[in-house]
Amino acid sequence: MRRGNVELIPGKNLGRYPYCNSVFIHEKPGIVIDAGSDEEKLLALKQDPGIGIIINTHYHEDHFLYNYLFPEAEFWVPEQDAPAFESLDTVMDFCGIIGLPDEKNWISYYLDQFNYRVRKAERKLKDGDQLQFGKTRVEVIHAPGHTPGHSGFWFPEEKVLFVADYDLTAFGPWYGDRVSSLEDTIASVEKLRKIPAEVYWVSHGEEIPREQAEGRFAEYLKVITVREEKLLAFLKTPHTLDEIVDQWIIYRKEREPVYFFRFAEQAMVKKHLENLRKRGLIKKEAVIGLHKEFFVRS
Ligand SMILES: [Zn+2]
């Protein structure tokens, strides 16, 4: 999948987690966006034409998986996510992992499975930055929510939009970090949807032609509404956070490893609860003597 000098490098296993798709800009040396696709392919590109710059769309582990293989490359990341690359404590804090009983497991998961290495960014990318690599022009589209710095990349000549982790899958958007935002996610997906691309490249899955894109964007956003409706239906009677998490409204069923998915389920449900409370649709009640908090429809 190549348009002009820009190529989508499919990740292993269709780019499913723990891998992602990479975007490669053919220059001498080349530029990789998200080095999480395929170790062999990336090492071959390092041989020829060389890799001069590594860009990350955001700080998630499946996107930085193979960054460590390119220590000599320049490193560019969105400015809001740069602190997560500069300190392990910060990435743990951004994810909401600090203080969890299994914090140590998460830390070794990042270091050993995903090769996390502290790395200072040579350039911090901002919304609207125009990057020129030889003949190839690319605009940075800041699309926060998934993470605060999460950014897409728009190639106006090739009419390719790399939407990164707003991957238009049936699962729907993911906003499970402490610093993720449900409201920003919706606004960012709407922003990306308006860009007149001919093909859409996603971090996970296959390229999406323009004819399918509108339907996929609509379905993707609808997942958020469906989650909200299920939550509101369940909260016709009061429930604790634990009881709500047991419903698996986001992941649809309990998944293994449970510690990993239950953590994300809870984090995302909490974003919905905050959002519904702000809109006056639910309220929190404390029952005296029970030391428990309940959520219920207003
Ligand atoms: Zn991500």
C-alpha cells in the first residue's frame, strides 16, 4: 500500500495489539511513523534506505515497541505526550497505574515486553505543523482524547490521512488512561472525519477507502452512544462502581488477562460516569453506614 513516497507497513497479525501498522516515508534516509509493526521489515528499512527519524503518534506501548532498535534516529513526538517518553514514572502516571497493587507487573510489562526506553524528543510536534521530507509534505493533526498528544498525519498531495489509533474498528474508541478524555475523543474523531482524504490509514487493521469511510466514522462514534445507553439503562437502579464494571459494557464480556481488561473497563466506565454527571443525567449517592457510593439516574 503505497501512494507517492508514502507507504503503509502492515503490522504483524494484521496490526493487532501488541503490534500496530507503521507509515514509512521513502526518503534517504527514511522516516517511520510508529515503529510497532514488524521487526524484520523495519530492520530491512534501516539497512536500505536507512531510518533518519522516528515519529510516534502517541505514547502507547504497541506504537513504541521497536523504537529501541533505532537509537541513532532523531525522535519526534507530539508535545503533550513527550513527557511520557522522558520518564517511566510519567508514563505510568498518565496511564493511571501508579499506586495499583500490581504496579510492578505493569512496569516490567513496559520494560521487558515493550522495550520502553527513556528518550528525549528532538522535536515536539504541534497541531498544524507542516513537515517537508523531500517531495513529501505532511501536516500534523492534533487529535487528543485517546491520549493528550495523540496526533494524526495528513498527506495532502497523496490524499492519505493516517488517523492512527482512532482506528474505526467495531470495538470503538478507547479512552482508558487517566489522562484520556471522552469529550476530546469525540471532538477529534469529528475533526479527522472532515479531512477530504481518498484513503484512510489506521494503526490497527486495513486501509479504508473513501467510499467506506463515512459509514465507518459514523459506526465508530455510535459505539460511544451505545455504551452510554447501556450504562443509563443499568443505572435505573443504583449500583456501585464495581457492579457497573462487572457489566463489561465496554469490552462486552470478561477478557483475559482479567487484571488488564478490568482495569481498562473501569477506567473507561469512569469517563462515562463523569461525563453523564456533568450533563446532569446521573448522580452519586452515599448510603450512610454502608461506606459505599452508588450511581443512579437523576
Ligand atoms: Zn493508543
